[in-house]
Amino acid sequence: MIQLVTVGSFLSKELQKHYSRQGNRIVFTNGLSLNQLSLEMWERLKFREIDPSVVSRVLKGERLFTQKQLTTFCLIVKISKAKKETLMNALHRDIYEKFQGRYLFDYKTNKIVEIAKNNLSLINKLNRKGSSSLVFNYACLTLEKLEKQLSTDPTGSLSDTLLSLIFDYLNQKSIAVLRSKMPKEAHRIIWTDLENMLLVAKKLSDSQKIGLAYAKMGDVLNLVGGCSLDRPALEKSTKYFKRAAELIEPDLLPYILGEQALNEAYMGNKSEFENLISKLYKVFPQSKPSLRCEGYSLIAKSKALLGISRGIEKDYIKAWDSYVEINKHSTTTSSLKSSSAFRKVQLTRSEIVATVYGCITRKPHNLKKLANDAIMTAKHFEYERYFNSMQHLIAQNREQLGFELAPIAYEE
């Protein structure tokens, strides 16, 4: 079992040599404040990847810079080559520690393909265990090396292998972002990566990969469109999901059709929604428990948004039955150590939404207990979007829900 320790301990210790505290302010050795440094890093990184909260968490040892971010930091602060080398070694030592002695890669190594292959399953496990920031940072580091390797021989014997690895690491990165970030931030961080996933999949002529890239693009637009009822975003999301459904393996249909159904619910299209859920009910018997759980949850949430109470309680019962089935097949002893935790959080938020819309599925004290557990689980697994949205829903709808919860800080 992988035991995660505090992220960034070695790097944060070395970074202390390059800034000082002046009252409540952090001032770096080149005279820039934390906000000024973050802004310049943001500009140099093409207006993405960084903000003051990210830099602050790196300095505290709560997360890591990517190699590109650290290089940019060193350029701005005018750190010497020797001191940059020390910082880079600290960064890779942190990564080494997180994986219990498995040195993922020395950033000068020529064995990146072999190591990237060997660590894909490990990255997947970490994503399922909720280590979103660690997965994000390691995926960024690995992608830099893989892309550099590909650029040296774009049509060589290893080109397809490199492209497949790039696709897989982009996919793992997208999972970490979509499970943790708020909709607009997720779109800002990951959209270019999703376009790259699609481009790589087309270069490989792999229909399954093309379908998955379209599904991911539909997913992030569903998030953006759903939070603001942005109809063009929702329509574009549906277009991507329809493309995905034509290409993707049948196992993933509950996810794709369920998200499509949610799009139609946001837009108030009852007839199209009914058509989609009739297809969903037909594919459920052949679906894996995790996707079946998600599918029933999406149907119930969509029904609540449309004001359809018919069958909603049965949908939630089926969803929770599927959740129980996930746990039965889990190889771990606690739901907090398996992918079932995500489904629990997802399903609980769906019930909160349904109750807010007048489709009461359980007594207030039972929902309160379930909600509190899900919020703490979301915090544990860095599902920041779910953590924030559940707390906001409860705070804004105390009367409809029949209970309230004391606010919990995401970072303590």
C-alpha cells in the first residue's frame, strides 16, 4: 500500500533560501512579492498553471511545482545554475519519497519511455486514491520528457509508443483536474490538454482513444454549461458526447448517455431526456457497477432538475445498490482507499440536489449524516469542486433540506 507523506518537504525547504518574510509579506531575493512573482510566472507560462495560492502551497510544502514551473521560477528570481540544480534535485527527491523509494525518473535520464510505462498503473492507483495534486504534478513532469523525446524523432520506431504514453498521461491528468477543480478553472487548466488528446488519438488512428477524448471534452463543457446554464456550451457538450457514443466501447455508454441526459435536463428538453434514459436503462445490465452507479445518479439528478418525480426513488436505490456492489469488489478494506469514494461523493451530491428541487428521497437527519460524511470524504480526496458545491448547496437551501452544517475549510 502506498503511504503518502507531506508533499513538497524537500523542495519547500530549499525554496526558503530564496525568500524572506517581511511582516505578513513574502519577498523573494529579487525583490518581488508573492503576488508579483505569481503574476510574472502566470504570464511566462502562457496564462495558465499558476496563481498565488499555488505558489503559497508550494512554499508551505503542501504541493509541488512542475519542472516547467520550477524552471520559470528560477529564471524570474535569477537563481544560479548550481542552485537551480539543487532545487531540481529536491523536487525529484520529493517525487521519489511519495512513491516509497521508487525513483520515478531522474530528469536527465534517457529511460523515460520505460519508466513512464512502468508507472502508469501506479499513477492510475493514485488518482483513484485521491492524490490529485501529486498525479497532476507527476503527469506534467512526465509529459515534458515524453514530448521532448518525441520531438527528437517524430516518425521513428518509438513514435507510436510515445504518442500512446502521452495520451495516457494526458488522460490521467484530466481525471485529476475534473475531479478536483471548479468548472471554469477545470476548463482553463485542461482544455488544451484535451485538444492534444484528440490530436494524438487521431495520429494513432485509434477510434477508442478518439471517442474518449470527445467524451472528456463533452464532460468539461457539461460542467461549465451546467454551472451557469450556458446553452451554447451545453449544446457543444452534447455534440461531443454524440461523437463519443459512436466510437467508444459499450462499457462507457452509461457515462456518456448519462451526461447527455443531464445536458438535456439543464436545457429543459424533456422528450430528448426521456429518449436518452430509455437507452440508458437498456445498457445498465451489461455495465460495470461503478458506471451503473454514475448512470442512475445522473438520471435521478436530471429528473429532479426537470421536476419529474416518477421513479426517482427507485433510481437512487439502484444507484446505492451499485455502490454497495463496487465495495464488494474492492480489494481494499476501506471505501476511503478505493475508487468507490468518488461515487459516494457524487451520489450524495446528487441526492442533495434532488432534495433542493423538491424530490425528497430520505429524512433530513439521514441526509445530513450522509452529506457530512461525503463532504469530509471530498476533502480527504481533494475533490474540491464537490466539497465546495455541497457546502454551497446546503448553506443556500437550509429550509428545503431541513438541516444545516457548520462550514468546513477546505485547507486547514
